[in-house]
Amino acid sequence: MTTATSPAGQDAAQRLATLRDSIDRAARLTQRTADDIRLIAVSKTHGADAIRPLIAAGQRVFGENRVQESQEKWPALREEQADIELHLVGQLQSNKAAEAVALFDVIHGLDRPSLLTALARAMDAAGKRLPCFIQVNIGAEEQKGGCAIADTPALIAAARDADIPLLGLMCVPPANIEAAPFFALLAKMAREEGLPRLSMGMSGDYETAIMLGATDIRVGTALFGERPSPARPVPTSGRGMLRNSRAK
């Protein structure tokens, strides 16, 4: 099942209500409700002016992909609304571990021993333990981050030994392929490891993810609309300049 939710023509409260209704319908098929699903509004690339209306509509959990971008916009927003919960849902570089621990409440991208070591050290220095998800490269894609499926049990054991609180498993399935088998595999892995939560499902497949056990869904487009494509540089010489002149 795929979602048809579109933010076009709706204000933030309407978009959030529409999404919540869709989440609730999917959740009821597994004897749950929308209240059982943590909706993470993925606000990457969106500025404070786009985020504030969702906060005003009642959304309190947000996700970001990059530490630096989050540092630029979230401290001020959290001063305005103290009960915001901020999740890091993108890949994390080990040298950014201390900054991530200082800023975020939950980390979804723990995927390798070197990052585990850096996070444990940063948590020790900060005197707090951040709950984490182990990110699994569920489609075995070379271009994606995530722990290899075969290596996941060892990383889970190492995180537990390091006293890092583990919430569950996270994945991003391959694009343009039916996501359900990948979600089902992640759920099976989590059950085998005794991990209760599953961070899986985005704007195009969250309903399927919920029906296969997702507890945390990461939704951006259905709430904020399509992200603008980065501007293409205007060529100053060569064929590109010739094409541009002909197009005028």
C-alpha cells in the first residue's frame, strides 16, 4: 500500500490531521492506533518558517539529517517550544558524535563500531545516555550507510556492552522496489534480538511499514511538500552556454 497524502492546498494543521488519520487507519489493521506510532516530521532543508506552523499544530517530534543544519535552526526553535524532541535520522560522522549528543534526543544511524566508540565516549563526557537505533543496510546497497545484516548482531552486542540504550532497528529500503519484504526482514531481525521498536517507513511507504510493525515513521514530503531541487549552475563557457543562449 502507498500513501496518497498530499500537502498541496492544505495548511499545516490540515496536513498533520490528514496524515494522522492515514496513520490511524493503517495502525488499526495491527490492533494499534495513531497514538502507538511515533511520527517524526523530517524537516531537513526546511527553515524555521516552515517548521513553526507544524509546531503550532501540535507536532513535537522532528527529524534532521545533518548536525550542522540542525545547529543553525533548532536551538532558537527549542527556546520557543521547550518540549520538542529532536531525532538525528541521517548518517553521522564519528567526528560529529559529541555535537550530536549535545543537540539530539535520539540517534537513528548507529551503524558501525567506530561510530559506537565515538558515541560512547561523547555520552560519557556529557554524562548522559542517548537512546539509539541500529541502522541496518537492509538492501545491501553499496551506496547506502547501515550495518550489514550479517554484522548487526555483533554491533547490537557491542552497543549493549558499551551501555548505549538501544531502542530498536532502523532501515531505508531500496528505492523503486516493493518495500514490504525489507520491512518484514527488519521486523524479524528486531524480534530475534529482543528490540521493541522499528524505525521504518517514509512518505511513500509508511502505511506498509506500519502494517509490518513500524513504531517510528520518518515523514517529510507529506508534511512539508517536495523539497526544492538545488539550483543548477549557469555555465559560463562551452556547450552549456550555447544551449542556454539558444533557449532564450
